[in-house]
Amino acid sequence: AASAAGLVLARYLHDRRGSGSGGRLAEPIPFEQLPPEVIQALRKAAAEHPSKQEPADGCTAAVTVAYAFAETIFIFPITPTTPLGETADQWAVAGKTNSFGVVPKVQQMQSEAGAVAGVHGTLVTGALSTTFTASQGLLLMIPNMYKIAGELLPCVFHVAARAVAGQALAIFGDHSDIMAVRQTGFALLSSHSVQESFDLALASHIATLLCSVPFVHFFDGMRTSHEIQKCHALNDKQVKVVMDLLEDKIDEFRAKALNPSHPTLRGTAQSPDIYFQNVEAANPIIAQVPDAVRQAMLWVKELTGREYDLFQYVGHPQATDVVVVMGSGAQVLEELIDYYGPSKRVGILKVHLFRPWSTQHFLAQLPSNVRRIAVLDRCKEHGVGEPLYTDVCATLQPHAGVRIIGGRYGLASKDFTPGMAHAIFLNLAASKPKHPFTVGIVDDVTNLSLEYTEMSTVPEGTVQCMLFGFGSDGTVGANKNAIKLISKETNLYTQGHFAYDALKAGGVTCSHLRFGPKPIKASYEITAGCSYLAVHKKEYLSNYSVESIFGALEEGGVFVLNSPWTSAELLRDNLKLEFRQFIVQKNIVVYNIDASSVARQAGMGRLINNIMQTVFFHLANIMDPVKAITLFKKEVEKTYKNKGPEVVKKNIDAIDMALDNLHRIDLPAEWGQPRAGEARQPLRERDANVPSVVTEVLDPVQLREGGFLPVSKFSPGGVVELGMTQWAKRGVAPKIPVVDMDKCTQCNKCASICPHAVIRPFLASPAELKRAPGAFETRRAAGGNSYAGLHFRIQVSPMDCTGCEVCVT
């Protein structure tokens, strides 16, 4: 009878929670209160050593905490985690102390396998240790990770999650590497933003000491890792207080270490009779991890005021449609939820603690009204579904009334935008949703992809700016300085994301900057609503489509061009018809500056970054231009003071000359009209005998349109045809070297030093010279009888040259 009554009561409570009261699928799980002395100490630290708002990226956030907690740090560089190791090494060389008051031992090893072995070795001797890695580097650590977890050694690995090389290498971010280590026994804690990278890095170091289980603290590589955000940064004094409060736990850890005073044996071999039992003996300790993480999150709350939980729900309290997500994609979905407003019955469930998975805590956050769930995984696996999806399915198995679908997004940092997030909710609400699905690509092979339309969801008042630069021209560095200056001198929230192509130095860079009065959650590139667009290299307007360059620029926006075309007529002569038409139709305000000429006059050579940054402060309308430029000069003085007063003076002169050479171009009425016979031309024209892979794949990739290529254009296995470089003529050099054959000694050093193999020496026979054009100037080849009768020439390939000037410096 008692059992029957209990079932009736359970049914009543379930029905009541599902009746629109805003309940959850399981009863809320309260936090266990911290000891009063801990609360008092943390609150005192918060009051006496308050955090300052300052710009930081995810790598800086994580290493700030890791360095404070570490006595030994073993590193090996791998993108995108390299900045953590570099920063730790620089701090150690500079004598920066950790929270123990000593300088950690930072040691670079021969590989990631050596780095993790160093961590393991120092942990068993009682030293707090850490490392930083990603992708294949993390995979090399797996054998030792099993040992560290099996031996219950507390530590934290900080990982900027990155794609694992399969059919091809990708240095960009997704969760492939994290999913590859979920079976090692490490707890996996995810940060979704730069601010969370500070807070949850601290939480992971606290939790590992509380429960004696090792942690991987991870965040999205090349997004969170390198994105600059204005954050409440943790400071050394705050972390020192935390460390002091953990003194007993640290002593417990050291007491278990290998020590000749109380010797123990580890690493034995166990047979079938006892191995299984030994594995299960750790169950009570693993079961305590969720509570330990929640305790650590309470520590963070008392210290910072910011609240976290293992899973965090955002959205309508009676949502019927919910998306489950982990990583920076949660920020995009949260911005979309804010854009929808309170009336739409949708929500998202953000996953922080991925391993060990806590079913009770997951259900305690999920609205009881939920009927449809979409689970997003930033990886691909071959099975029933991706890991997060299968976890959610297993968790909700008793709840038959909930439909669950799974999808993939954002592999190798494929941009995840609000338009894509909106498409997921539309698919979820459909009577026959796609499952599984992909979003962000066009899948015309298995037809899993969702169609989407880009949309602008940033908070009102957010200023968005895009600046196209040339790899190594200083544009990205100058933009980082601008964000830091604006963060420090205004109350605005700031964000900077910097997109590079695979060519790095000499490639296309695009800086995506946002500034606004409200927190910025837009973890994606600017696709609409850009109010300031600068193109620092005029060749881009010939090489790329108007959609690729101007696509995000809003009506009435400002366009700044670095070029020698300082009049409306010169611009009309040199800009393609489609660019001129866009400018006229959208009422774009056009400015031009010959920054390259200004740089030469100031003695800066090719460096235009500070000149263009001055223009940005003058036109972007983010803070008072006069104040901004004055502060900018002070930052320049700090940056270059170690290079001597002459270098500082040249930079300041260039800044002072910038605005005098900036011209607003007034456009006559007929400026956007086509001239006689003028029409829009294809970006590249190829002969009929050119391989189809060139026109169908290589050209779109070269023209920044590779993201729109459908799946059918690619062959499984990642096989690429040889000799593709001959078709990749970029033509980006503003000027190219020309050899003076009268002075040439035929040493061939210029050819050997050219980083792009653009300069080639040639020997021509008399028969070949007869067929050569008149301008093909040669000299008799030096070198004795072996070269008798041959003529020598140094030739530059103009369309391949990047104008780096290495050959003449």
C-alpha cells in the first residue's frame, strides 16, 4: 500500500511540474554550504583585492590561474595552446612567483609525451604540476593520463580544444581531441567564454584538490583561446587566498607522495582475480566529483559574485524546445535566446562538467515542459551518434515523451552564427525534423544539412568593425592594442576576433571588433551590421568579390581604403563596377588614405598599422578621437621604447601625418554607373583545358568562398592533386623586385633566400634566346666551360610575389 501511494504521489508531482509551473524534470539539487571560515576569507579577498575589468583572451585567462597553482610546468608548443606555454615561460624567466612565493620550474620537453611524463613524475613525488596541449598533442598524453587518473593524482591540464588530424590537418578548434580522452578517467570541465576561462580554470584547480581526481579544463581553440574580451580578471592576491584555504588538501596530496620516509609501491601488475575490484574501488571517489566541482563553483561565486553550475539552463521557464550545447556555441545560442525575447518557449542547456556525467544534475536543470531536444556536438563519430547526444539519450531514457535529435556543427572552427542556431530551433519544431543533421555546410551527398539565413542579433548599441589586413603587416597587433585601450578607457564591453587564412605571413587577415554598452556574447564572425570597414590592401578589391569584402557592411557605413587613389575619378578608374554600385546603393561613406606613402615619408618602410589605427580611432566613433589618439601615442611609446627614441619618433610622426592624408571622397551622381561596355566580370577566367578541381574547388577557396562549397566537390580520404600551386596566382604584391643584370654576380642568393620561391635563376641556350621576348635581358653565364654558350637571367614571378622585401634587405 505504501509503495502504491508513493507511485501516485510521484505521478502527481510529475504532472504538476509539467502543467506550466516552470518546474524541472527532477527536483533541484541544492548546493552544499561552504564552511563559514571559507566564505569569510573569500569575501574578504573580494573586498580587499577586487578584480579589475581588463582585456584578455582565453589562453591568458587559463595560464593566469595555472601558473599560480603550479610548482612545475611541462610544455611543448602546439597550436592553439602555444600562448599558454610561452606566457608561463616568459613569466618564469622574468622571475614571477606563484602563489607559494616561488618561481615555478617551466621545462620544455621533446614532445607532448615527454611533457605528460614530466607531469606524472612530479605528481607522484608530491609537486603540483600542469601542462598545456591540444589535438594530437593531447592524444600523445593518453597513456599517462590513464595512469594519472588511475592513481588519483590531482592536477589540471588546460586544453584549447582542436580538431584531430584525420583526412587532413586542421589547426582550428572543435571537440575531437576532448572526446578522444573522455575514457581516460580525467574529469572534463568546459569553459564557454573568456570570462569562464578565468573562473572555471580556478574551479578546476580547486575541485581537483577537493576530490583528488585529475581534470582537463578546456575551451574552444582559435575562438575562446584567442578571442579578446573585456573580463573581470582574477588577480594573484585573490588566488593566493584560495591557495591558503586549500593548504590542508595540498598537505594531504603531498602526504601520499613517494617518500623514502614512508615508502609505498605503485604500478604493480594485477591479475583477473583482483583487477576488476581495484577499478571499482575508486567508485566512491569518482562519485564525489560533481559535488566537488559544485563546491569549487561556490568558491568562485563567493570570490567573484559569478554563479556557475554543472549544467546551466537559459531560456523560457516552460520551454518545450531545448538545445543542449557545450563550448563557445552556447554563447551564440544564448544571444539568440535574448534576441527572441521572453515570449518564445525555447531554451538552451549549457554543459560545463562533461565527465563524469551527472544524470541527476542534468535533469534538475531541464524544464519539465520540454518535449523536443536538439543536442549539438562539435565533433564527428561513427556510431549511434556523437558523444554528447548519446549521453543525453541515455539520461532521458525514462522520459518517453521527449523527442531527441542530434546534430554536428563548427568542425575545425567552422563559424557558428545566429542564423544557424535559428535553423536548429526551426528544425527541432518541425513535424519531421532532420536527424542527424549538420549546420553551416551544404551537404548534397547525404542531405543532412539545414538551410539557414544570416541574421543580426547583437544587442542594440553594439558597434561592429571589420579590418582587412595582410599577414605580418601589423594590422592584427594594432587592433589588439586598440581593444585594450578602449577597454581600459571606456565603460564599453569589447570583443576582438582575428581570422587568418592558412598562408599566415602574406595571407589575408580580417579583424572582427565589437564594442557596446551590453555584454557581448557573439562568438562568431561579423556577418551583418558592420558600421566600419577598412581594407588595408587595395589588391583585395581586385582579387575578391564584393560579397566577400562588403557583404557585412550596413547601409550608411564607413569604408576606408588604403590606396594611392585619392580622388573620385581615380577610384572610379580602379574599382570594379560591382564595388562602385554597392557603395552608391548602400550610401556608403568613402575615405581614402595613401598609408603606404605616409609610411615611407615617416621612415616606416612598409609598416602602415599605426597609421591605419589612427584613422580607425578618428572615424569609428567609439570614443573621443582626440583622447583616443593621444592615448594611442602613449601606448606606442611604451611598445617601442626598447627599440630606441628614433623608432618611437618615426611611429609618432606617422600617426601625426595620418589624418592630414585622410580624404573623404565625395562621389558624383554618375560615379556608380557603368561606363560604355563595362559589365561585371568573373573574378577568374580559365581556359577550357584547366582541370575541373581548379575551377570548382581551388578557385573558390582562393577567392574566400570555400565555405560555400558543397560536400560533393570533395573526394573522401583527403586526397589532393599535385601541382596546384601553379594555378594559385594571388597577385598581392604592391611592388616587386627587378634585377639589375649589370650588377648581378650570379650568386643566386636572392633565389635561395626568397621564402616563397618566387625568384628563380634560369640558363637559356642560344636557341631559346631566339624565341624569347625582347625584354628578356640576359648575361653570359659565369662558371667556366660547363656553361659556355649559355645565358643567365634572374626572373621574378609577379603574380606569386608577396612583396615581403626579404630579397633586398
